[in-house]
Amino acid sequence: MAATACAAGFTPKGGTLSCRAISMAHGYAGVKGQGLERFATAFAEAGFVVLVHDHRNFGASDGTPRHDIDPWRQIADWRRAISFLESLPEVDASRIGVWGTSYSGGHVLILGATDRRIRAVVSQVPTISGYEQVVGDDPSVPASYRAKEPSPSISSPCRRGSGQSR
């Protein structure tokens, strides 16, 4: 089954109704033209309707300031993309999945855990602790950006050997 490109999506040929659907997006500053098409085409050839989008402020998407990254807005926009998929007559709204890579791999974990419409999640090399991954213990990162030791007044409720129960 061949696929045809339509707007920001790919659909199976043949006018099939009630197809499974996948919503896809790239990571961090990636855009849909950077390698997602071959995956979307393969999924469409397998009978899926696929919507590939650029995050707000990137690529073909609108928004200013350009290249501004706001993960919560990106996740909210992704929910709108899922609503759009639900509105398509060729999509079975009870069979929608999300596919994210890198930064958006973390987004799809949140979507899968919080959006009841999602039936499948593919999270490829997800960013799940961006601060830790970027800053960590890297000495080239200014000390003001690195995590500070917890305050001595904050203690773990699981402290061993303290003789205190919590």
C-alpha cells in the first residue's frame, strides 16, 4: 500500500475508513523534515494515518519568538493535534498512538500517562530529566546553574540509623 503526503500528514492509499493513527513529532529543535518522513511513510504503508507536526515556533509551525522551547505548550499543542486526528473521518478515534524522539520522547510519556485518548506510546531515546542531562556535574557549566546540595533542614523521610520514625 503506497502513501500520499497531505499537509503535515501521511495517509494510506485507497480511501480506507476507520484507520489507526499516529501523531509524531521530532525532538528538541528538530523539525518534521529531518528524518520523520521515512517513518511516517512506512506507517502509512502499513495502514496508519500519520500526522507529523513541527512544534510551536519551529519549522513550518507559527509562533514567536522563533525557536523558543516551552515543553508544556508543546504538550498542549500535541493534545490539539490528537483532537485534529480524532476529527478526521478516516481515523478510528479509539486507536490513536503517539511517537516521539529525543525531547518529544519525554513529551509522549507525559501524554500517554495523562491523556486517556492515547492507546500506544513510542518513546525513542527520550529526554526525561533535561536539567540533569544538560547540567549535571559538568564543570564547564557555571556553578550558579548547577544543582545545590539540599538544605540541611530538609531531610529524607527514609533516613537510616537516625532512630526517628516518620
